[in-house]
Amino acid sequence: MSISYECWAYKNGKPYKMLYVSASSKGEAEIFSWGKFIKLGIEPESVKCK
């Protein structure tokens, strides 16, 4: 079962950009969102999903 997660890319310790991903777990959502951010040309220092 997929759940929609709100994921934020962080730069300099602050929220930078946000997107939504569907995943079966929080860890999977963070992996998917890293890939999406990179495809968008965003290189975050970290990603947090909730």
C-alpha cells in the first residue's frame, strides 16, 4: 500500500524545496525523493519526509 509523503530538501540546515512522493515507507519515500530532487537539478544536503 502506497502512502503520500511530503518530502523536503534541506540546504544549509534549512528547508529549501518540497515535493510529494508515493511510497510504502518513510525510508522508501526519502530514497525516491532524492532521485526526484536530483532530476530537478536540486542537490540537497539532506532530505526529510513526513
